[in-house]
Amino acid sequence: SSDLVDLEGDSRDMKIVRYLDGAGRAHHGTEADGRVLQIEGDIFGDHAVTKKTAEVARLLAPVEPKQFLGIGLNYRRHAEETNAKIPEYPILFMKGVNAVADPGGPIVIPGHLPSTEVDYECELAVVIGRACKNVSRERALDYVLGYTCANDVSARDWQIRNGSGQWCRGKTFDTFAPLGPCLVTRDELPDPNALKIATILNGERVQDWTTADMIFDVPRLIEFLSGSTTLVPGTVILTGTPHGVGMARKPPRWLAPGDVVTVEIEGMAERLSGKKLQF
């Protein structure tokens, strides 16, 4: 059709966004020449980039995760700042899909199960594009649709003390997983372990490092997580955070109402930011 720019089952060299139009309907689109072109179909299957300029009323998280897999203590300097032993295998935890927050939206500091120790964690998020199981590290990136910015927000009091050391409670409150603003397809970032990554808190760079410091790189994480386990399309993997988290500062720096946190990752079109609000 003359109304289509491209039709592929596999997205290549694109920055994909998800948005609400003026009627409140969700769509995917791709950034091109300063505008967003609407995508028809399934970004995890057959899809087409149309010539229709998207009406973007509000930007959403670029994907609706099928599951969230998080990796803890995956940067050497972060392990050192928390006096933790370098792990022999990746440390896995889960976040609920309820935790997803849109780029620029508020992160809610828990009030019903109150927390006074909410922390930031800039992370590179990996989005699996097709089902994989028992994948070798050499083939691992073939199964990646793309990458996006993430903030693995963590209530340290519930993660460490109140949750009896079970990380999931402190990491899976509503809005504790901002994603976006765009999904960068893997062809645009051929080496996910050679990217600058940073957190900016109220204008101050509090984390500023590189994904090269990962203990287990992205191919190794996919190899490990797919072992005897099917990773379905739409699985989001949070790959760990570098040093500089609020918990490790002296005194600790916890997020407070009105704070603005921005995550920057090299190669991403824009930055992920949002205000902290209390409800």
C-alpha cells in the first residue's frame, strides 16, 4: 500500500514510542524527521510503519511488559559501595507489571505501607522480542527487540528490613518502574555494554557511569534467564544499576515529594524523568 513506509516482522533501526491519541486510544509509533509516524500491527510480529503522522496526546511507557525480571548487584562499583560480595551467578528478583509508570509521570511514595527510604536506580532495560529458551550468549542478542531507559525505584526499608530481605516487596509498589520514553531497536545499539548511563536528581548527577561495568553483560543475562525458562515476547529485563544510589550515600539521600529524577542512557533519543509525589 502507498500508505505504508515499511512492513517487516522484525523492527530495525527505529525508535518506537507508545502513546495515547486524542480519543484516548493507545498506539505505537516511530520517530522520524521530528514527527511520529503511526505503526499498524504488532511490534512483536508483523507490523507496518504508515505515513500517518501520529496525534500524540500523552506519551506512555513504550511497551506493556509481560513480565519484569530484575537483576541485583550487577555493577562492580555498586557491589563495592554496598559492601556486597561479587555474585557467582546473576541475582534475580521480580517486579510486578503493576509497577510500570509512564515517562514524565509521577512516582508515588507509598503511604499505605509507608516508606521513608525510597531510592532511585538508573537501569538499561532489555525488551525481548521473540520467545527464547536455553539461548547461548552468542545468539542472545538475536532475541532482543530493543532497549529503553528504566528507573528501578526501590523502597529500601521494605526491601531490606520490613520485607525480611525479600527484594520483591520493596521494588514492586505501583509506579516503581518508569520506562521510556522510547524503545531503541537493537540495530541502533549494537553493543549494550558500551553505553554511558546516569541519574540526575534535581539537576545533580548522582549516578554517572557506564554499562561496561556490568558483572554479567546483557548476552550472559539472557543466556542465564532463558535457562530451562521461556522468555516470552514482551519480557523486560532490568540489568542492574551503577554506584551512586541514595542508600550508599553518607548520609543517605532518599527521594522526597517534589524531587525530579531523570535517567539518561547514551543512544536514547530523550531522557526519562518524573516528579516524586506523595499520596
